[in-house]
Amino acid sequence: MEKIINKKILTIFTLCILIIVPFLKFFSMNLEMFGVMNNYDFINPAIILYVSVPFLIFVYIKDIVDKKRKLDIYDYLFYILVIVGIVSCIFSIDKMISIFGKDFRHEGFLSVLSYCLLFINWKENGSKEDIKKFLKLLITIAVINSIYALFQTYTNFDFVLTYFDYDGKMASGMCGNPNFFGSLIVTVLAIVTCNFLIDKEKLNYRKILLLILLFIALINSESTGPILTYIIFLIFLFVFLYIKKYKVLKRALVLCAILITSYLTLIPLNNNFVLDKDGNKINKNETSISSIKKTIGSGGTGRLKIWENSLNIVKDNPVIGVGFDNFVLAYPNPKVENKVSLVLTNDGAHKEVLYYYIVDNAHNVYLHTAVSSGLLGLIPYLLLCLLVFIKGLKFKNKLGILLLSGFVAYSIQAFANISVIQVAPIYYIIMGLILSLKEEPNKTSNI
């Protein structure tokens, strides 16, 4: 009975975090677009994470008491991350920001604590049935986002929230940003790709359509990191499956044919259909490959400079960091004296809002962790990721390999992307479920 209550609480708050948090972000951005509010951040979606913390702590403690289980290395790593996080908050530049997170990001200590609690609780409570349900939910979320991304790229409806690049539209789905959208899609696409390759049933056209939809979404996000991640992931997956003696050569050839055909079809399609809000065709003559080359050539849209400056922050604060979401306060951003200027016109004076590009994230999850909580926070985090990866490499069963695929894809893209509350919980849940799974003889398990 106690286990059922624990599982229900954990499941309810997990669903709230996975569904309500991104919905609130998307909903508030639409309210701003329609002029209902001036700033979409008036609605803070991280409140769901804050509220979940005491309930997830209750589940964790009750689970230990009820099962009378011994603590393992993952419990100790969890404790270290929590203790270091608290100390980091105490010595942070701005303690309130460190606890609750800064505007728009909201990834303070409480948010990160909720991630860790999701991980440690699913590690103890996860089952094969939970994994199947989670994967189906994750795929459903990705499909909804991908369909919305099609409207963003190929229509100009006023009710569709779009993200405009300097030379066209970049699909952002319901995530609010192409990079965040790319993180979500490449994680799910990795799982779907792996499932496509190792599925023992006859070729399933539903799975082919799913693969194409997610791949189109990834390409149209034009987020270089996730696109490169998918290429690197495919290399990893082919080698991994070969070592595990999965016979996937035929499926691999079909997969390559599907991806190449889809990509070649997108080039003329995008040139013909990318429209702005007024129905005018946008100059969209770049392919994703040329866009990647340009991004790399420009230093990753400034990322190399950001990483260099971030390393300097780590050198100055090596032990405990500057505090969660305090990156913007430590980074050498230009000082902004006035956000509003007075402009004189023939009709009289009026105010004009000035916008500045402010760097508030290292654009590398691991480097950002070092800035936030120092080496004391980075080392146990990396050790946790390494142990999860090693556990995943040992899997031979399908569910384990699918989870490993999502874990590897997210881990790779994290080198050039940022952690956000809309997507990051997925990663921690995957880690928990990987550790919850007991290795068994290989069995067919379709999702």
C-alpha cells in the first residue's frame, strides 16, 4: 500500500513537470504575442518545480523507511549534489537568484533539486511498464511539438508563435526557442531511431512516418548542436549495436535512405514555402549543412568566446562557483545604464526601448555547472553521468538500449547547448529509469 501511494505521488508530479511546465511557458508566450501581457515571464512555470520538491522529498524518505533499504553510491552522490548546492547558494553573488533562478531561466537550486529528486526516486521506483509509458509520453510530446513546428515553418498564420532568424524561420515547436526544441527532438529522435533499427517486426510505416516527422523537425530547427549530435549519435549507435551483435545492416541502409531522401526533399521545399507574417517569401537559400559550416566558422555563433570567458569565471571561483543562475552577474557583460532612451521627432519626444545582447549561460551544460557550483558540483555530476553511461553500455535488452540512446543524445548536445526547465527533467528521469532497470535476457519490447 505504501509503495502504491509513493508511486502515485511520484507519477503525478512527474506528469505535472513534463506537461504543465512547458505548457505554461508556451501559453504565456502566446499571451504576450497577442498583447494580453507585456512580458511572458509574468507567469513563472518553475512554480511547478518548486511545489514538487517537498512531495518528492517525502517520496524519497518514505521509500527508504518503508523498504528499509541500504544507501548506495547514487544516494551519496545525490546528497553531495544537494549539500554542494546549498553551500553554493550561501556563497553565491545573489542568493535569491541562486535559490529561485533568474528571470526567464528559473533554473535555480530549487529547480535543480527537483531534477535530482526525479532521478533518485525513479531509480528506486521505476519498472519496465513505467519505462514503456514514459517513452510513449515522450514521443507524444515530441510529435505534438513537431507538428506545431510544421505550421511555424510552412504557414504564416497569425496564431502560430514563430521564431525568426536573421535570414528566415527557425522552428521552435512549443519550446519557445530552436535550441531548446532541438534538445527535445534529438533526444526523442535518438530513441525512435534506435527502436527503428532493432525492431524485430516487419517494417512499420507508422514508425517510418514518425522518424521522418522528427527528422524534419530537427532540420527545420536549424540548431547546429542538436543536428551535429544526431550525426555523432548515429555513429555511436551503429558501433554499439555491432558490438552487441544486433543484425541491423538492412535497417541501417533503409534508415540512411529515409534520412537522405527527407533532407534532399526539404531543400527545395523550404525555399518555396518559408513565409513571413505578411505572406512574403523569406530569403532561405541556406541548407542545414551550409548553416552548420557557417556556425562552426563563426566560432559557434560566439560560443567559443563565451566558453573562454566562462573558463575564466571558473578559474576565479574554482571550488564552489558563483551560484545557480548567477552566471549573468559574473560574466563580463556590457554595463547597461539606461534601458530606455529619449528620441526627438517632428511630432515631439517619445521613448524608445533599447535592447542589449546579454550572455546569461555558458551554452555548455558541463561548463555552466562548473560556473554555478564549482568543481565540487561538477565532479559528482560527471561521475553520476559516467556511472549511468557505464550501466547503459551493459544493456542487451531493448528498453535499456532505447533509454541509453536518449541519454547519449542529450549528453552530447549538452556540450553546446543549455539546460532549461522545459527539457532538462526528461534527462534526469531517463537516468533514473536506466538505473532502475535490471538486466535480463534480450526480449522483444515494442513501444
